[in-house]
Amino acid sequence: MSQTHANILLVEDEPIVRATTQGVLSAFGHSVTAVADGAEALEAMGAAQPDLILCDVRMPVIDGFQLLQKVRSHSAWNQIPFIIVSAKAESADFRMGMSLGADDYVAKPYQPDDLQKTITMRLERARRVSEAVANQQQFLSRILPYELRTPLTGIIGYADLMLDTAADGRTLPVEELQEYGRMIKQSGASIFRIVKNLMFWARLEMPVDVPSEPQMVQRSRERLNAENLQLWAETAATPFGRQKDIILEYTCPSEAVVEVVTPGLEFIVGHLLENAFKYSLPHTPVRISAGTDASRLLVVISDSGRGMSKEQVANVGMFKQFERQRLEQPGLGMGLMLATTFARKSGGDLELRSGEGAKKGLSVTLSLPLAPASRAPFPPASQG
């Protein structure tokens, strides 16, 4: 391995374990910054400049899951290898950590040689991937926005590693092939999602034949009922293992029919639900309520996650949708902007409220105009 020594940020709240682990890592030649919780880790990131983060899960103030989410959402830190540590009995911690973007895990109590082996492997893989994408990065950074550049560099990087291995007459171990395949598939899925977002945005931006009377504008009609809202919520929750965190309250009539500028109610509500599960911790509720007033459908989605700053909320409301500078702000993807545009062009609105102080979280209210009762009955739902 070319990099035998590394700057490691050790995050462990138990003093004895922290001191012991720091001694073990130092004995292997690593430079170690040891802190007691996630809050101290965030403060130390700048000075420590870690090549790798070794983090316990169960900690006060900011726990390991929350720290992992913050690291992965920060553009300067999101490529740092992150290894989670938990007791052997807490296997659910490992699954959750990996779903949130951890690179590996070790179980307490661990053997020093096993710990060093895991660290060495992750540092080496990070170095190899970094070198593989370096030749592509400069070109891609000039012409593609952040959200598209990231999955493309992943696909190119892992493909280059596989080609280089084959050119040397070697084969990759099965576990590495599985990892490379998984990462390429995830990157491809990210690009496909971006394409779907761009296609939906193009539909929103298509000119509409507007008669002299605004109320005569031709619109699409879509339906919402308790069954499909439950299905959309479960679909969004499943990738995060959050089905049990769903709290659904449906107070509409048996079915609500809305008028929108283009079909896309499921697409937009799905984006909002995914954000709620993505940016809040497991075992915290995601509340979904749907009701109507005299003229509008109101869908409210609330979580207990990190929330948004006032500046971020203000930027989402801007209609300068897909500028490069806008897309390169981590944590502010296309979903909220598409939802805002969809709602306002349909004659409704999207309201964001972020919690303050100790009460974090984000509440999103999507309001859409109900279809006039004088219109012809909505056609039956298609089967399949």
C-alpha cells in the first residue's frame, strides 16, 4: 500500500475506549485526532484534515448516524472514508450506517490487526478511486453541474479500475467486483433520476396556449386517495428501511381531484417524501397529512431532520431553476425546486417551515387547486 500512515479522526464517547483505540492507531503509525462526540468532530474537521473517520454510533449531542449524514452532505468531506463502530449485538446499526453512506464497519470489541486491515483497505480503495477519476474531473467540472458530474465520475472511475485490472492480466476478487458493480449501478440510477427530473422540468417550462381568460387555461386533472398516498409513502420509505416511521392522516373526501399544469402529482409528492426520509434519522416519525379546504388540496409532510436555513428556504423559492451555481449547493437538489414550480404554475404553492432551536425538522405544505365541481367526472383510474 502506498499510503501506510493517515490522518484519522476518531470519534468515541467512552474515555477508556477512546484512549485505547488512539494508542492502537498511533502504534500503527497513524496521526490521530480523538474527540468525544459528533459535535466535537465537526469542529475538528478543518484542523484535523482527516483521511478517514472512525466513528462510534451511540454518542450524546450528535451521534454517529447524524455525523455521517453531515459529512456525506458536505461537498468538501463527502469522499472521506467513514467507518462506523458498534457493539456486535447491534447489527441493525451496521445496516443503517451502510444505508446512510458508510464505507465499512467494525464491531466492538475488535482486534487491533483487524481494525488496521479495515482501515488500510478503505484508504487504498479511496486512493485508487481518486486517482482513477482525476483525469476526467477537470473536464467534467467545466461543463456539467455538480449533481450530474458526481455519478459520471463514479461510473468512469470504477470502469477505469476494471479495465486497468484486465489490461494487467489480473482479475478482481468477487467482493470488489460486487462493490464496483453496486457503485456503477447506483451512479447509473442517479443519472437516470436526473434525466427524469430534467424531462419533468422541460414539461413544466413548455408554453401553454393561454386564452384571453386565465380560468380557461387547459389543465390536467389528477386524483389523490388514501390508498395511493399510503403507497407513495411506503415506496419512498422502503430504500431507507423507514416503513414503520410513516404516520399518515387522510381527511379528504374518499377522493380528491386536483387541477395541475401537467400530470406529475405522484412524481412531486414522491420527491417530497424521499427528502423527508433522506434527511431525518431512522425511528423518528415522518408525518403525512392530506386534507381539503373550500378550494385546495393540502398535503403536509413533516420530519424531525436537520431542517433548512432561511437562506436555503429563500433560494428554493427562486425561479432561476437550473443555474450551475444553484445546483452546486449541497443539500439543495432539484426536487424542491420542481415541486415549487409545479405548485405555483398550477395555481397553488409550496410552503417550507424549518424548526428553530432544539426543535429541528422541516414541514412542507403542498397546496393545489381542486378541480371545479362543474367539470365532467374524473375518468376511472386505469388498472396496472
